[in-house]
Amino acid sequence: MDQKEQIMHYAIRRFNLEGISFKLDDIAKDLKISKKTLYKHYSGKEAIFSAIIESVFNSIKVKENEVFYRSDLNDVEKLLAILEVYPDFEVFNYHHFADIKMVYPEQYLKIESHLENNWEQTIDLLEICISKGYVKPIEKSLFKTIFLGIYKQLLLTDDPYPQEQMRACIEVVFNGLLNK
């Protein structure tokens, strides 16, 4: 892990423990580097948040791709599994997302942008499932709105088990779409 990644890693650890109030001085102390060295890689806390957000959503995309290309799942199982992709909670504490929204609105807009974009694989699977008669026909934009609403709601709550809540919500909605 290079120094830039180490800084981000320690920033995530501090963020998970302290929320947005963590200090760059503490990260520098954790890594036994000067604050000047930290600033060589990141212009400030907002730049670190930006890097963290990109990293979190890149990990989501990697997991979605893994699911999409799995040969041991049928199309319906793939669609459900992609809808349930959630980055590891240990990697990023989602309980602090509301604070990001209030203090770093520009960074929160990046989060929203990531949530609202890159639905191509999911929509492709939805269309396949509809065409094969596995899933009831549903307007793509309505499908996206429903699941996007679930994601956004769970990201902004203090639920201690957001991944389990998300899975339960998705399964309830998804089961209503299945042709039985």
C-alpha cells in the first residue's frame, strides 16, 4: 500500500470512529508522517472524502461485476444479488453519511451521483428477467426509483444494521415483482 492509500485507509478508520470531526493531525500522527507530507497527497479533508467516496463506489462496481459474470447464478438470482451489493460495513461507517451531507454538501452530491448512475447492468438484467417472464413488467425508471429510494433512506438513517435492513427491504419489493 503506497502512502496515499495509507492516508486514505487511516482517514477511513478515523472517520468510522469519530465521524467527520476527525483531524488530519491525528492521521499524520497515526502514520508517523508530517502534516506537510499528508498535504502532498491530499489538499485537505474534503479531498480525502472525495478519494474515499470514489474508493467505496469502485468497490461496489467490482462486486456488481463479480455478480453479473457469475455462472452459478440464474438471471433472477443475479438481479437480486446485484441489488443487494453493499460495501463492507467495516470499510466505511455509513452512520456518518448524514453528517457529510450537512458539512460537505459537495461530497454528498458525489455520493448521490454515484447512487443514481451506473445502473446499466442492473437494468440489463431486469430486461432479461422481464423478457423471460421471470419478473412482472415494470417501467425501468420506476424500478430504479424504488430501489434508489431504499438505498438513500438506509444511508441516511442511524440503523445499526443497514445491510440487513436493505436486504429485507429489497427482498420484500423484489418478491412482489416475481411472476409466480
